[in-house]
Amino acid sequence: MTIAWNPQTREWHLHNGATSWVLAVLENGWIGQLHAGAPLSPDASYRHLYPPFAGFDNRMPEPVPLAVPVPGVGDFRVPGLVVETRDGATVLDLQYATHRILRGKPALPATTGVRGPMPATYAEHEADADTLEIDCTDARSRITVTLRWTLFAARPVVARSMTIANEGAPVTIRTAMSATLDLPDGAWTMLQLSGVWARERHLVERPLAPGRVAVSSVRGGSGPEHNPFIALRRPTTTEGAGEAWGVMLAWSGNFLAEAEVEPFGTARVRIGENPETFAWRLEHDGVFTTPEALVAWSDRGLGGMSDALHAVLRRNMARGPWRDAERPVLLNNWEGTYFDFDHDRLVAMAAEAKAMGIELFVLDDGWFGARSDDHRGLGDWTVNRTKLRRGLAGLGEEIHAMGLQFGIWIEPEMVNADSDLFRERPDWAIGVPGRRRTAQRHQLVLDLAIPEVVDHLFDVISAALDEAKVDYVKWDWNRFITEPWTPAVPPERQGEFFHRYVYGLYDLYERLVTRFPGVLWESCASGGARFDAGLLAWAPQAWTSDDTDAVERLRIQYGTSLAYPVSSMGAHVSDIPNHQTGRTPSLDFRAAVAMFGTFGYELDPTRLTGEERAAVQRQVAFFTERRALISGGRFDRLRSPFEGDGNETAWMVTAADGARALAAFYRVLFRPLPVRDRLRLRGLDPAARYEITRWTSFDGPDLRFIRGGDDLMRIGIGIEPADGEIVEGDFPDGMRLVRHDFTFRLYDIRRVTA
Ligand code: GLA
């Protein structure tokens, strides 16, 4: 058990050797958070860190770290919980009542009056995690708040959530953060993943300063502008060393992630559902549970923080048979055909894909209703027989007969005004009665807060999936929510709308995933506009961005990797000139970037030349031989495209047993007479020896040499000019000067056993 309770000092200590969290019942009965982060001895008391605390009074205001800060009681920092009680006040006095220390991780209590589960991490075996639940009660309102910490075995990651139960008169929850984290100083730099369509999750940094810095969404989804994730690092922290925090929300709706530095220099971090678009009426006997937050701490740099989060998302958030299975290399027809396809064209594409070693054929948008373009058809999930003369079943049959898996695209949450569904049920589209609706991409959003809508979608999508016998589904979401309002709750409860919508989404996912347990789900939202830990509970991979340009992808995938594992990032090789940027990198460069994701192609293979087909075949073979390493290994960022002139990027993956690794170095533009440069690797055994083969195309390695782990990590591999002790083969030209843009080097690394 990694959680200890000391009844003498009234302290809890969560510790697993990698991190410690120390909580205490303060002198006034509130719960304090004495320490979080670095591992400490579990036998000592840490009460000396703060003077006895009787509540905020007229003395020097001591910024006491609180586990659940509420407003209006002398703590003037941002609150974690704001509840309006019967008298209209938001003052609570949350007194410690009891606690439970549990092995494993219990399911989160369901919120009253919504269907479907909240996405949350789980412990497969009791030994994988321990959980502390502390109940605090406000006697006057008869509200009990349960604070929850789950510590994962051997990982410096804690899952946080809070449940509010009401035994008194109805109250309104105005703010309910999933986690607050009080830190003893504010000397941190905040990292956020920000952008827009086609350049999602770029790394942005800003130092904390007195006051508040925040990222948030009010779009109804987690959004492309900011990801529900922030990291903090010391100014001296690097990828490999130093302290870092990562704070992430498993929620696909509006969120707030914020850090505040108060006058004495301490910092409070909070993350949760965005209070700007949220208010929840909690009736007598009602229960409300917040989404879950994951909080990671590492003293092994940003790399250590990312690795901890990746591990928990892969093992404890993703579920089902695809959690651990190797994901198929796919061909998606979208950029190859857009809406212009028919049965025969698809079959021809699939046949070429199969010949190149591709394993899954995905039919994207346009197969249903009157969907000849993006003005019509959404909502009508019956097959378009003009395009698909043999229906989905016939197409699926032919694809399966080739030995390929078959997948389809859906966008269940949407409707076009020009659709049978909208003509029948205009009242199912979100909007405020009597006001005009804002259309985006010519479509409206269905009101998933209405259970009947979710039931309908479950039926029609199930029927389509049954017909097609699909192995894979890409679930898209191509606009944000405007004119938020739902007939599902009365006018005074419209603050619940966004939360109820996301619950409807989760309900639909849960029911479809349960009904089709073998299917591989990939989430998508105009590219990467809903890339969050919440959806990873059902869809273990997500389309990272509609921007398939390999150069843009270096930044997008690098940024995304700060929080999310390679196994979650959909990445495809597409045609040139690239449809988003007009760039023309080589086919091999495009593949070398897309391989560090759930790999696939998105082009018309019947238009490739014979030479290109052979190249694709080699790329697929190279990837599939290393697939388990790439998607399951530890990911280390070696060189950032957000630093310097951004011309170079490098990263590597290392197998858990250390026997194999693959490092990648990318240079966007050729520079004459480049400076001497060495790429230092990470995570190898300094005492071991490694055989390295270098690949600058997928035609085969062009250099082979043996080096010690210490040499590779402390001196590094010479990039320009290449150094290398050629030990076999006839690789004549280590010094070959490559005079063109878009070059890469892959270093395939194997520990030498003899
Ligand atoms: C979105 C997705 C694309 C594609 C189109 C289809 O933009 O991100 O990958 O599926 O929709 O309309």
C-alpha cells in the first residue's frame, strides 16, 4: 500500500518512491496539501512546513496550501469549488469527516441524472494503484465533498477528482475544478499546446508572473486553440533533467487550465471544466462528479514528465483489445478522392494498398445519404447506392476478401439542414428557440443533451456498422457549438448544457464501443480539435491534424508528444504538392515523419508510379518491423522545432528492455557548409555497446557502426559530416554531401549482446 495515514499527526502520505503527496487535517478542520512532487520519507511528519492554521485572520496572510480552496473565507486566490447555497452565498466550511484508503481504483460515482460513464483511468490489478478518498462536510448546507487521489504504482502520476453530494436543500455548483495544486513558489515557466486548425498543439511558453495565466475553451469541445493540458518547468529544466509538472484534464468539453502567483510568490494551479460556461443545479440527494485530472511530476525533465503521462494514458486510460495490439497501417481515401469516388474506384485503391503491404482500408466522408459535397447528407446514415452500388456490405466484403481490414468515417453528432433527419427533426439541432443559428461548414450540431437523440444515433450508427462489418471507425466532429441551449433542462438550468452534451457524447461512445468491442476507434475533429485524454478512454488513437505536410507535422507531433503518446497520434503520408501547404518533400521524408504516429497513407495509390509503389512497400516493411518499438517504446524529444530557426527536429524511441531504439533527425532546408553537429541520444545504457545502422532513405542503410552507450549519449552521433566506423558492407560515402531540402536520418540502434 502506497498510502499511509498517521492518526497522531493527522497526515496522509501518498508515496511510491517516484513521488510524494502529503495531505493533512489542518487545525481548523480543513484539508491542507503540505507537499506535492519530490519523493519524501513516508515516516516523517511534514507539519512543520506550515504554522498551525486556524483559518485566515488579521495576521500576515499566510498562503496556506489547501486541497479544496473555496471563496470568501480569506483565501483570495482562485478557488477550486464554488457552490451557491440556499441563502445565495458561496461560503463553505468544509470540515474533515472521514477518509478511505482503497487498493486499486474504484469507478467514479455517477453524476445524478446523466447517462454514461465519465472517462477515467482504471487499475487493471489492485497492485497497479492505490486511492485515497477524503470526505469533508459543510454542516450548514449539508454538502459532502469527496476529494480523491489515485497514485499509480511506480509512476509519478496522480489522478484527481471530486464528488459533491447534497443532503440539504438544492444548491448550484458554479465552479468545480478537478484538481488544484498549491506550489510553494512561483518560479516556473508554463508550457501550453496552442494553435488552430492545421497547426494544432504548437509549444508556447511563458513564465509565471504575479497574477493569472490561463488557457481555456468555450467551444463545446476541448478545441484546437488550446489543449486541456499545461506543463510547468523550472527555467533550468531541460528535456532530460530538472523538475517538471504536467497537468491534464480527461474531458472533451470546455475547460480551464490556469496558474496563479499570489503576492508572496506561491503558485496555485487549477484545471477543470470551464466555470464560464458551467453551472450545475444539485438537488437534495444529488451527486455530481467532476471529470478526472492527471497530475504528473518529474525531476527527469520534460521527458520524464511526458513518459509518465504517456505510460498512464496507454495502460490506464486506453482500454479494450486495441490498447496493447499493434495498430494496422491504413490507407484513408480522403485526400486521394475527397467526395469523388465510387465502388470501383475504391476497390482499385484498396487492391493497390494491399499490394504495398497496407493492412486497413478506410472509407472517409461521403458514403452516405445525398453526401456529394459538404452541404448535405450529414445525419442520414444509410449508404449512398449511387456511389456504392454494392452497398457498404458489398464493399466491405470485397475489401475483406483481399485480406484487408475495412473501416469507415462517421460524424454522428452533426446534421446538415439539407438532410432527411433535419427535415424530420429540426428540433434536434442545437439552437435557441426564436434566434438564428450560426452554421459552420454548412452544418449544425445535434443536441446530445437529449437522451432520445443519443438513442437514435446509437441505432442508426449501429445499423451502419453492422451492415459494413467494419474493423475501424473514424469519428469526426467538424464544427463547434454555438447558440447553446437545450430543451432537456428548464431555462434556469441552461448552465448544465455543455456538460450534458459531453455526457451524451460519452454515453454514445460507451454504448457503441460496448456493442462493437473489436472495432478500433479513432477520434477526429476537423483534424486535431478534440485531442484529449477523455476520448482516449474509447478511441485509443486520434487524427492529429488535417495538416498532412510533413514539415508542419514535425511541429504538430513534437508538441503533441509533450502530453500524448505516439500510439495515440494518427499520422499519414499524403500526396505532393501538399494539399494544405503546397510543399513537396520526398516520399521517404513524408514517411519518416508519419511513422512516428499511428502510421498510414492518405492518397490515391493508383496514381503512384511503379517506383513510388516500391518505395511505399519498403516504408511499410521498415515500419511494421519496428512497429511495437515505435508505438510502445519510451519517447524522447532530442531537438525542438520550436527552438532556434526550427530547421531541425529530432526524437527517439527506446524499447522497455533497452535492446532496441530508433532515433530520427530531420532537416527541413539544406544549408551550405553546415556547422559540425552531433545528436546526443538518451535513455541508453552507458555501459552497453550498440550497433547503429543509418537510413537516409528507405532503400536501405547507408552506414553501419558500433558505439558505446556513453559515447552515443555524452558525445553523440556526428550528423554533418557523418562520422562512423564502417564495420561491414560497402557504404562508401559517410561524407556524402546531400544537396537538397527535406532530409532525414533514421538511426536504427540495437544493443550488441556478444
Ligand atoms: C475533417 C477531418 C478530415 C476528413 C474530413 C471529411 O476535416 O479532419 O480528415 O475526414 O473532415 O469531411
